[in-house]
Amino acid sequence: MSKHLSGPRPMAQGPRMSGDHSHRRCMRALLGLGPLALSLTLAAVLPASAQQPAAIPKIELDEAVRRAIENNPLIGQATTAIATAEGQLSVARSLTRPNVNATVSSMTLDSSRGFDGGVTQPRSQVAFGGDVSVPVFAADRWARVNQARDQVDVATLSVTEARRQVAIGVAQAYLAVIAAHRQVEVDLRALESAREHLDYAGKRLEGGVGSRLNHLRAAQVVAGGEALLEATQLALRRAQEALGLAVAADGPLDAGSDPVFETPTAAVAEAIEARPDVQLQTAVRRAAERVVKDSWKDVWPQVSASFAPQYITPSGLFQPARSWRFLVSFSQPIYQGGLQRAATRIRQVAVDRETFGLTAVQLRARSEVRMADEAVRILERAAASARQASEHADDVLRITTSAFELGATTNIEVIDAQRSARDTATIAAFADDAIRRARLDLLVALGRFPR
């Protein structure tokens, strides 16, 4: 083998043309054009990947979560539930407070009424009145205030759970961007190795010691690598768009540094009870239980008092100008056709349904903790093996390439080693991404994310 073939090989930037003479002829033709024509020709010849795209802003995970919680429309929709529940609480409170009304009425008859020259009913008369009523004893109304207050707590916990779901979605989108970057790096390294081999095969062919078949095989690998790189770059852009959408940004966002998810050490039972979804379902069941406990208050007596002053002008013979009335009202439900019993049964069914729901949430939470913890342990071992396999594949590629340059092997083995190195590097990248996701899942399962 000639000396220039056994020495260090220069880094190739892309597939070369077949022969230096063709390359020089093309360059002379381009240089012979005018400046404007040259720029237009290069703009038409250069691929889109050679043009500089707009830089995508980077964002760290904590900042992405914060911006998503502040700007995501889902959080705004969930917040309206709190305002609705607070409005219902105000309505329930108003029914336990005094009620004041004012009235003005004017009455005109065809003629005045009276006898013996006295007027008992003037032809036109205006009455000014008022009414102040106070519920003295209303157990059912007081119970509804507490029930409405429970709904405010449920709505508040619903917003907390919505924030958690948004944060989880942002974190998953963030990790997807990092995984896409790793895959692009793997494909770039594989393409660089394939181009170096193509460059070497072209030099051998020009030197008369290589074969066209070897050159075509190397060119085939380069073309396949370029197509694969385009696909992974598109996947990266989609992941960046998804991250921007999750953060409610008007454009794609790129991930910053790799997040560090520390393995938490906490009591599983306490951690599960502190999860927002468990707390939400617990609050829903507690609210349903209160409604059942307050059912007996519907049959309690109701006592109300009202005071109604009145002023009439002009006054009649039997109608003084100023008068007032004080009324105390007492009512006691005795029989309502079984309505109360049926309502209590319906409310108890609601309690049973929410109890089943709480049990399901707790079972799912414990399963998520067990599965995430097991996944972290298994995937850490798998990632270590994958990284070791990738290192071995790189060593095999270097040895095979050196052996090929010495004539001890064929380029088929080199191409196979390149493919194996790319595949094992891809597996290692997938394993690292799986570990990050498993650690995130463990934090989510223990209610430690978001902080």
C-alpha cells in the first residue's frame, strides 16, 4: 500500500466528486462568473441545510415549568373553577344573612270610598314600605355554606393537580428534545465515519489499488446516513416545537442543560398521601361525606323573623299613615312523600363512588412508585451495559478500519462495523433517555415533581 494511503486520513466534509479534475473544472467555471451571478448560482446549488437557520432560543427545565404554569391556558381554565366555587359559596352565605327589601306602590281608583262624609279609601294613594327578614334558625342553609366551602377546596386542589400535569408534560417534552439531540449526535458521528471511509475508498480508487465496488458501497452508506440524519433532525425540530407549545411560547424552544433528577428518600405511604391527585380525590370524597352527614338537617325546623314598616299617603279612615308589622315564622317538614330518604340514598351512592375512586387513585399511585423504582434500578444496569457495548463497538470499528487499510480485511466488514457502532450508540442514547424518564417518573410518583 502506498505511503499516502497508510498515513492519517483528512476529515472529509461531505461526498466528493469522482476525480479532482472535475472538481477543478467546476471551481474555474464558478470563478469565471460575475459576483452577482456567482452568488445566485451558489444560492441555487447549496442545499437548504447549508443555509443558516434562525437560532432557536434555549430554556432550562425549571424556567420551562415556571413559564408553563404561568401561561398555559389549561391552568387558566382550571382557575376559573375556583372563581365559580367561590361565587357559589357567596350565594350560600347570602341565604343565611338578613334580607332587606323596599317597596313603593301607587293605587288609583275610579272614585274615593267612604260613608257619612268620611273617606275610608282615597281615590289615589301611595304606599312606602320595607321588609327586613332574618333566618333565625336554618340548619340546612348553614350546612350548604360548609358544603360550598368544601367545593372551593376541591377547586383549589384541582388547580394544583392541573399544574402538576402541565409540569409533567413540559418535563417530558424537555427530555424528548434532549433525546433527539443525542440521536442527532449519534447520526452525525456515524455519517462522519462513513464520509471518511468514502474519502479513503475514493483515494484508493484513484490510486489504482481500490475497486469501484468498494467505493459504491461506501457511497451507499454515506447516502443512507445523510437520509437518516435528515430524519433525526426533523424529529428534533418537532420535539422543539412540542416543547414550545407545552410552555405556551409562540415558537419552538430548545432544551438547555441536562436536568439532574435526584433519587428521593421518603416514606412511600406519606409521599403517596401528599400527591395532589390523591389529595384531590380525598377532598372530593370528604365533600360527598359531608353532604350525607348534613342530610338530616333538611328535616330540622326553620324559624325566621321579619319586620315590615309602612307609610301611606294620604291615609284613609281605617288606614293610619304609619304602621309596622313584626312576624315570626316557624315551619317543620313532617312528610314529603319519601323525598328525604331517596335523596339520602343518592348522596350515599355518591360517597361510595368517590370512595372507589380514591381507592383506585391510591392503588395506581403505589403501583407507579413500585414500577418507577424498579425501572430506575433496571435501566441503570441496562444503560451501563449499553455504554460498554458502544465503547466496544467503537473499538471494533477502529480496529476493522486499520485492518482494512493494511489489506487484512474488506470494506464489507468496515461497513458492518460502522453500522454496529451506530446501532449500539443509538441504544446507549435510548438507555440514557430511559433513565432520565424513569427518574422523573419516580419523582412524579412520590409527589416530588414539580417542587
